[in-house]
Amino acid sequence: MHPLKRLFEKSLATVLLPVILTAGLSATVGAGEQDAPAITHGQADAILDELKTIRGLLEKIEQQGLAKPGGSPARQTSATLALNEDDPVLGKADAPVTIIEFTDFQCPYCKRFFQTTFPQLRRDYIDRGKVRWIVRDLPMAFHPEARKAGQAAHCAGEQGKYWEMREILFGNSPKLEPGLLPGFAQVIGLDVAEFNACLASERHLADIDKDMQAADSVRITGTPTFLVGTAKGESLNGRLIIGAQAQRVFTAEIDRLLEQNNTK
């Protein structure tokens, strides 16, 4: 059975079961007993309308091809994104492989990737001129401090210390209340007054919004997500790696691209 049909039938049973039970109870009430409450015409119409809405939504999903046998959404495996000059970048501009990372400073999986996988990738590929690493913000709605933390990283970047702020933010995640940010700035040697003025101006919100729009354009909905490929002109086309995958997953894709470009 197709998963959408199964879901509809489950929804149908969920809605109609109380109606059937109510009808049964009404039929068994004896003389002199208080009648069980019966469903009204208005309630019946409301139930039918709800079922029609559910069926319509499921049919729309199926027609758009957003579901596959097995019941899980089809996962996109590749994408193309425009490159921006104002993104935080680590590594050589002419590196043969480019990676765009979408991150959230309150995301535990982003933190795990940063602390366990990224250091080795940096030593093996970024520092050796083989990979250019770009970071973009994708703060999740359920991480209330992630958006402000992203601004803090960009404000630190204005003073040349984006990567130092990135490290201290992940080191203190998920406790990233705005009141703690000036202290982080002081720890990494920023001009705190300048940093605070940058935060208050919220001038980097536009950059964060642009990153979120770029993610949405290629159906990236979670963090961390990585686009790994070879840049051509002002765009990057490549494979999407979703989640804090093991080191070998990144290594395999990077090495494949290096071999493809005869630069390993």
C-alpha cells in the first residue's frame, strides 16, 4: 500500500472511531438511563470537511513528487549556489575544492562536527591549500539565541576574528544569551565597544537572511548541511552532505573531486 494511502486511512480511523463508539453507546443505553450524547449534523459536517482537507493535502504532496515509496521525503543530493564575496572564508581562494557549510551556533550536531571532524579537515585539506571553506548561517527557529550568535560572529569578523568567535560560540553552546556575548568578545581580544555597537546596529541581519534564503532555494532545512564541489565562476555546484557525518564521508568526496581535477 502506498504510504500516503495508509496515512489517509489512519487519519480516517482516528476521526471516525469516536463517532462509531458514541453511536454504539447511544444504542445500548437502557430505558430510564440518561442518553449518551449523540453527534450533531454540524459536527458530522466538520469531520467530513477535515477528512477532505487531509485527503487534498496528501494528494497534493503525491502529485508534486515530494514523497517516495517507504513514506519518507525524497532527499536532494546535489545543488548549485551562488558564491558571495562577503561570506566568512578559510583557505586559498584558488583551492580546487570548495565547501559551503550551513550552521547554527546552538545546534548540538554543528558543535559536534566543529569539535570532532572540522579540525582534521582543516589540517588535511584547508591548511594544505586543497579546500576553501565557506560558512553561512542557518539559525533554526527553535534555537532562540542562534540568530544573535550569528551576528556576533560577523561582528567579530569586522575586527578580523570571525574564526576565533566561531570557536568560542561553539565552545559555550547552547548557553549563548546575548548578555554573554561582550564577554566572549573581550576574551578573544576585540574592541568591546566597537563589537557592542555592531551588535546593536543589527547590520549583519541582512547577511544572515540572505544565507537563509539561499538554503531555502535548494531545500536545505537542517544543520549542519554542506555543499561540496568545484567552483566555476561565481557559483558552486556539488553534492550535499547532510548532518554531522563521519570524517570518512567528507574525505571520500573531497578526494574524489581532487582526483577528478588531477590535484590530489
